[in-house]
Amino acid sequence: MNQPNIFDYATSELSQDAVICYLLSFGQEQYKDDFPKEYSAAHNFLRKCGLIDENIIDIKHQYSIKGENSKSNKIDILVITDNYILIIEDKTYTKEHSDQIIRYVKALKKDKLSQNREIKVCYYKTGDYVYEYKTSNPSILPQENCCSFKRKHIIDILKNNCSDNLILKSYYLRLNSVEERIKSCDDTDIMTWNSEKWFDYLFKIMDGHLFDIGWVHNQSGGFYGCWFDGYKVPSGEDYKQIEISFANGKTSRVKLCYKFSGENKKATLNSKALIKDLQQKAVAKKFIAANRKGKTTTYAYKYAKCKNDVEEFIKNP
């Protein structure tokens, strides 16, 4: 039966924190017999994070811990087991910032909870995601102690273990609806695509390319930018960028750009001859010449009309 879903309204990361804590609480030994499906789901979660046959001792939400210079850090979720401490950094549509996970690990290593316990990290991301989490400091946090936990992972865990639990079932249906929206765009024009479809598509088509994706704010309301295939040139970097704008939940414009970024505004201005040469090569490929002044300049662009336009731009030098 179709019915209202609380997670259509409880969309914040704090709400997602609560669901994760709720699910993992069933992984405690006292619930094993009375709630076997939830218990199984909780331990499948832990296994995905590298914690096998562990007893959950405690789950802490928004755990506050003093870090460097006595600054307080708040860890989204902390799971304490017999042999491990699991940091769960919970994200929907935001990203890690200010090297926060490394800060948490450094602080926890000095905390009494870490005595005789190994620290592991789960980067839990259910909104837009493109790549696996990579530690920025392997000497503090080895990569083998990191787990990227994506929307598809939690859907797989819950789909056979949540039918009798309204909260977990509602959460599963909410996340699965995102996957269904992505699938519904598979054979449609790119101008009907939602942001989730673009992330799914770019993750696949960009295989083998160095790239990043982020939201860019501007006076027109902003866009998702995907920048890739950058290479160093005198006084700067030449690279390609896809700009995807949205209106009413659907794509309104896809702009394919050749860009130059100087070390500073002066360096870009002093690279006019180089930029002109790059621009002429782009114009020969049917791009429109442009000349936006600043540290970063778009020197040529065109608008994509179909998926083939995007793929040619990505694949061709």
C-alpha cells in the first residue's frame, strides 16, 4: 500500500544519524533472538565496515572530543565494540571538510575509549556520490581502515531485513526511490535528468579520468560542475568542465567548457597568446569563442543537446 513516508520530511543528516544508530542498536546481543532480522542487518553493516563477529558495547551520537588546540570535535556516530572503535561520518549531499576525519582519529587516539581498540572509519554517503573515500593521511588513518558506505550498500542490507520494521522499511523505500528515479532516466533525453542521474552517469562515464564534482554558486542560482582532464601549461592549468543547471528538479542546461586557470589573475592575463591558441583549437571543433577575464577563464564553450555531445566532449582531447 502506498502511504506517507516520514523520510520524505526527515531529510537532514541528523535524521539519518538517528536511523543508523537505531539500526545498529539492534546489533546488541540482547536483541538477537527477539529481532533476528534487524540484528542480522546491523551485523551486515558492521561486516561491510570490516568488523566481523564483534559485540556492540555502546553507540554514541554526536560524540564530543577535544582535539588539537583544545578545539571540540563532534563525531556523528561512534560505535564501540570489543576490539574496535568505528567512526561513522554521515553525509547526504555535503562533503567532508577541513580534514575532519583525520582530526577525529587523532583526537580519538588520545581518548580512553581507544585503549586496546583499533580505529576504523565508515564514510556514509547516501546523496550525491562519485568516488570512494580516500584518507588524506595514511600514517594517521591507513586506507585499509576506511570504508565507503553508499546508498546502494544500505539498500542491499535492508531490502531483505526490514519488512517488519516500519522505520527501517520507510528508510529503505526512501533511498530505493532515488535508485528508481535514476533508472527511470535511463532511456530519456538528458534534459529530463535529475541530479542523482547525472552523478550516476558521470561516475560511470568518467572511469579512467581524473575528475571532481561540486556545487558552484553564482548569481544565476548555481550549477553542478564536473571538472576533469586538467594538465599543466605555462603559468597555469588547462582543463575541461561540464556545467549542469537545474530547474524544478530537472536539467535546464548542460554547458561544455574549455577553461584555463592561472596561478593568479595576472598570470592568466599574461597567458593571452597561449589561451588564444587553445581557443582556436576549440573553435575548430565547433565550440564558441569566449573571453571571461579573471584568474580562471572560459575560453570556449557550447551547449550539449544530447548524451552523445557530452560523451564526445569527455572522450576527445
